[in-house]
Amino acid sequence: WAVRTATTTTLGPGEHRIYLVTLYAGNEYQIKVCGDKNVNDVDLVLHDAEGKELARDKSDDREPSLGFKPEKTATYYVAVYAADLAADVKNAGVALAVTYK
């Protein structure tokens, strides 16, 4: 596996970030997120360029992940949501990595 994209951000309760990525046909991708100790649950959703949901992590944890193999090279949107933060926390650190092979 090689790293395609890696980034970090800070999210408040209920906030989200959307990342624009180009994914290439023929590659297999793993999209992974990790929240710091202030995160109880982070949600991860992959959308196509028209906004159609293609994949969603269904776990209730701070380390969601998705696997995806695009049929065509295109622009996709990766959405990361702070679904649940620890009590009385205003912000939490979240890291995103997109890997491929």
C-alpha cells in the first residue's frame, strides 16, 4: 500500500470536513480516519462528484475505514463527520489517510 493523501484537522461537535480526491480506475483504495482521545465516534462517507453516496462506514468508533475500487477515474468526495465527542470537549483532532495499491 502507498499513501495517496494524508491530512489532519480539528472538528467540533457535529462539524464535518469534505475532501476532494481523484481516484483512478484499476487501483484499490483504503480510506481511514483516526480521531484522538476526545472522539467517541467519527463517521466516514464517500460520495461521487454528483453527491451520490457510494460507501459509508457503519461502525460507532473513532477509527472508521472504507475500501473502494473505482470503475472509472473520477473526482470523489470524502466526508468526515464528528458524530460524537467526549463530554465538554470543544474540539478534537482527526487524521485522514487515503492509501492505494
